Amino acid sequence: MSVREEFDAWAAEGREQGMEERHWHTARPILARMPVEDGDTVLDLGTGSGYALRALHERGINAAYGLDGSPEMARKADGYTDDGAVGFLVGDFDHLPFADDSIDHVFSMEAFYYANDPHHALEEIRRVLSPGGTFYCAVNYYEENVASHEWQANMEIEMTRWDRSEYREAFRDAGLHVAEQDNVPDREVEIPDDSEFPHEGFETREAMVERYRTWGTLLTVGVAP
């Protein structure tokens, strides 16, 4: 199954809203850290329902583009906004439909690991970023987050599971300076008392605490020279 087929099916089931609700807990503080200024152009890779662009556009950016491999996701995202400065495109991360040095900031939440060729995707991101532009890459599926490893078994498409150092190395290989790397905890998911475990796939409370409070979302920030 392709990324398009997988997420067209998700969109048909209305799962884009659930994705937004789950991701927002760590996406919100990450978006707040992005150095977006009035007049900037922003690209959201794997935009889903488009929630990140709606949030960023409130800060006065010039133009915002959401790219998704699923036509149905892009169509739904377009339906959630009537802002003419926000547009949604169908495409993949390996061939970004933008000119060199044309994007000020790129954001991606829980989507980068779906890239067919993540190394080439980073080269494409570097190509479209203007000098000093940033790439904020946020993932929950990564090597150190052991609780995420089982996700691949539930997906028919291949996912890339890198560790922290592999993200840094790949960013640098693509020509991006690594400005920071951080674990952003999810402090909003409620973690019940020990007496309620097993709970939501976690055998112990300690495992759930580790997943949300310790590992959370891995954020790697690259800057174009």
C-alpha cells in the first residue's frame, strides 16, 4: 500500500481530527518556538488537517503551503480554512514543487518518517529553504522511544526509524546545520494511577510516563546556511 492509499483511507474514516488532537499536545509548544515573522513563507510537510498552518498564519506570515501525499487529506485540510493565503498541495517529500531558496520555514509533525527516501527529502528541504531558513522536524516514531516501535506492525507502508544521532547526521549530510535537538514532553495526556494498569497498551504506569513525559516528541531543528 502507498502513502496515498493509506492516508486516503484514514481521511475517509475521519481520522485527521484524531491525529490533530493527539499531536497538538507537543506541536503547540514546538510551533511557538519557530522564529516565524510577518511576511515569511511556511511549508508544512504531511499537513494532515492543516492545523499547524492555521496556527502559524495567526502570527502574520505571508503565505503558507501544506503538502500531503493524500489527496483526501489535502482536500479536507482545504475545507477547514477559508484563508486565501493558505494553500494545500498533493505531492511527496522527494520532489517538492517549489523553487530554490523560496521557503523561509519548513515544519513537519509525525510525517517525516513516511518519506520514500528520507535522505533525498532532506536534500529537497535544504534546496527550497532560503538562507537562514529553518526545518522543524518533529517525530514520535524514533529509536529511543521504545513504545513506538510496534507502530510499524500496524502500518502497511515502510517507516524510517532513526535514532537521535542518525537525525543529526542526516541533517548535516544534506547541508543543514543542526541548531538544536530536544525531547518535547507531552504533559497533557492524563496518566492514571497504578491501579488502572494495564491501560491503553501500557503494562505499567512507569512505561506510560516514560513514553509521554520522558521521550515525548523528538524535535530536530536544521538551519540552511
